Amino acid sequence: MRSGAKTAVIGGVFLVFAGGVAYGGYNVYSGLTGGSGDGGATSTKAAEVKTGPLTPEEIDQASKKFLARWAEGGDAAAVAQLTNDPTAATPVIGAYRTEAHVTDAVITPGTAVGAKVPFTVKATVEFEGASKPWSYESELTVVRGLSTGRPLVSWSPSVIHPKLTEDNHLETAEASVPPIKAVDRNGVELTKEKYPSLGSVLDQLRERYGKEAGGSAGIELMLKSDAGADGTTPDGAAADETLLTLAEGKEGTLKTTLDAGVQAAAEASVKKFSEASVAAVKPSTGEILAVANNRKDSFNAAMLGKQAPGSTMKIVTAALLLEKGLVGADKPAECPKNAIYMGRTFKNLDGFSIENGTFAQSFARSCNTAFIKLIDDTKDDGALPKEAAEVFGIGLDNWKTGIASFDGSVPSSTGGEAAAQYIGQGTVQMNVLNMASITATAKNGTFKQPVIVSPSLDDREIATAARSLPAGVAEQLRAMMRLTATSGTGAKAMSGLGGDKGAKTGSAEVDGQETSNSWFTGYHNDLAAAAVVESGGHGGDAAGPVVAAVLAAG
């Protein structure tokens, strides 16, 4: 309980006292007679509808009244009348008791901040003879009813629990799949507590492979995704999440391709920036060694994100130009300050140009215009999407990593939009796993679809590319990436790594965003990694150190 709050039991119902006011499972206020469509009763005598800002007293009384009725656990419809959307609120409030099986709720409000009132719930969850205490924090907001003028709780499922949305629900039952003990490639246990970024990943692995892992199910309170009309949940939907275990099941062991050491480095590196993601793969096999995100939500942006990757896309574009014989790593290439294509002007960062330089130098310094000037020579607007799919496995829409993932997209475009794709802008969409895979293909010469669990576990068929990079093209591409890592835009970030290494930087402009997203991808021996830091600026400044730290751990 919060300091200054007292509890008591009156007539078998929990009450909480704060600031001299009693509330809990009883009717604090009288006069509720039915629904008006605006969260409460209407008087038989017409009254003036109150308007204007809510007073602190109104916020205090409305929040306490709602929490008291909710704690009582009675008629859900009556509790819902204290919100501004009784129709939506009624089933969620009712399910708290009937589906989640929550009993003996003691709800303690905190100090209001404006119209927002935080509160703590301490309750018991009971199911088939098993029970366990459960506590959590949430908050509600008080608003004025549009038609009645009464102070009401602004309805959202998150009022009942902070992780509740319109697309999930709380349910206590025997788990549909047994729990798992996920381990890395060397048998080291992977837990949400030690590796927070793996939270949603571990939930998905349990959901997909819990039965194969050989455990037995327990009784759990779960946050379950709602099924669609066809009875299934979308591939990218959040996996069911266990909030409380009432009776332990037996864990089955599931081996992943992850590496605990590389994962730890990934977790630590993304925490240095807000909204950052990183992924690492083994070029020779496609095995995912790490995936980490630092975000305000639990979205696995490293594998499901869809963003323009900036100049890191030039790896694919350079491969295309090399294959067509339009450039050579050591051959001359124009790099003027700007270039115009189909009425659209493209510039280099800070307006630089390279006099009498080679294509490798343009690649290493990330010269946009050197790439734009060669578009017409490809004689095919669809050349880049074709190269991405046939060689790098991007946009095939058939990756089967073991959990939900996005395969990247380079849609067919024409004119200025096609030109923007050449430098990773426009309609190109990637995440860091896609870019780590592209880098791995450049390093290995052949696309190996990323996986997080062995395909042999469930006999799934993984994606393959139509062809490998020609040996001469692959050699030149690696030479240009090596130049970038040793004396180009990636040199500062990669300076601490010896051995065989390569890199590519990227800065992706985003509409409405003052600072560009920072992208960086690179390889070191048999490890490739890519990172993005939203609003991080130049690729080498923010995303670069993230990738370097992960590569060093490998």
C-alpha cells in the first residue's frame, strides 16, 4: 500500500482509505439508475449540462467512484456506466472476473497529475484450485461527458491493465503450449530478465515450438491475442504473454541459433540510444546470433521494421552496376556535387564532390550522385528489385526465420522514385535483419536465409535466392566495403576491429523528422551486423558504434 493509505475489511469487502476518504467494494455515491450512452444516469428533471475544465474535486470523485465499483466486482455494466464508453467497457470489465478470474481486488489510487490518476492493483487470481497474488500499476484519465457534462473515466482497455488493447484479452487457464527453456547455440539459458530485448522473441518461440520442445503445460494468466475472423492471428501479431504463473508446468528445452555473448553486446549497445535496433547473422550459415531493440514498446523492429535504409542499400545497387559491367571498383566514376534525374535533384552530404576518383572511392565516401548518374545505363527500371530478389533474397515474401519477420521490399518504380531507390530512399523498406543479411550475402557470395531456430526442428522450407554473386563481383564488392571500413565513412566506427572487415554507412531522411535516421552495416570475419538509430544522424556516428560493439563480441 502507498504511504498514508489504510485498508480494512467491511462486510467481506476490501476497502481502502486515503486522505480520509473511504472507497472500495461498495457504493460510494448513490443515484445511478441506468445508461445514457454517455456513461451514466440522467435525471428525470432537466438539468444544465456542465462544461469547462474539470475541477480537482471532480477528478478525485470520479476516479475513486470508478475504482470502488470496479474493486467490488459486481455488475460490470454498472461499472462501465462510470466511463465515457459503456458499450466497449462492459465486456472488458466483466472478463476481468469471468475470464481472468481475478478476485479480492484492492485498488489504491495515487496522486492525480492533471486529469490522470495512477493506481495500484493488488489482487488474487484463482483457477481450478490454484491461486496466486497479482499486483500491477496502471492509470486512468477523467474527462467530461459530452452529453451529460459529468466527470467520467476515459475508456481504454489499458485502464484495466496497461498491456490490454483492443486486440487482446486477459485469460487464466491451462496454457495452450508448455513453457520452454530457450538456450543459445552453446547451451546458455536465455531469459527475459537477462536479455530484455528477447521478450517478444521468447514468447513467439514458446508459442511456435513449445510442444516440440517436450514440456508440459501449467496454469497461467496470459495476455492473449484475439483471433481474426478466420480463427487465426496475423503473423506479425504479438505472441501470447504470460503475466502470472499459478501452477508451474514442465519446461522443454529449445535450442536457438543465438549467441549469448553477442546478444549481451547487442542489448548493451542499443541501450545507449533511444529507438535503436540491431541484428547479427553468420554469413556462412544465415544463423541469427543476436537481435535487440531499445524502444518504448515491445515491437521487434529489428525483424519486423519497415524503413528506408539510406545508403546501406548501395551494397545492392553497387552489385547491380558491377554485374552489368557499368562500373569497376578501380575504374573512374563521376561524383559531382549534385545530379538531376527525371526532374528530381539529388545531392551529396554537405555538397561534397570527388575529382578524378574511382567507383570504390565514391562507394567508400557514399557519393549519391555517382550512383544516380548511372541509372539510365541500366536500361531497366526493374533492375534493382530484380537484383535484390534474385541475388540477395529480398522481397521474396517467403522467409521462414522461426518467428515473425519481414523480408524487405524493393517495389518496382519509375522515374525519380526509381532513382531514390538506388540510394536507399523512396519506397525501399528494410529492417536491420534485412540489411545484416544483405551484408552477409556480400561477404559470403551466396544468400543464406536468416534463421533463429534450425529448420530441422519443424521441417520448414527456407527461402533461397535464384543465383549467387559472380565471384569477380563479390570480390570487388568486398574490396569496396573494406575500403569503407578502413578509410571511408565507416573507418571511425570500425577502427577497433582487425582482420577481415567491411562496412557501409547510411543516413535516411524521413518526412517530418528534423534529423535523419542513422544506419550502419558491416562484417568482421564470419559475422555480419546492421543497426539503425532513429534520428541518429550520420550512419557512422550513432549506428556505427552499435554495429562495431556487436561485431567485436563475435
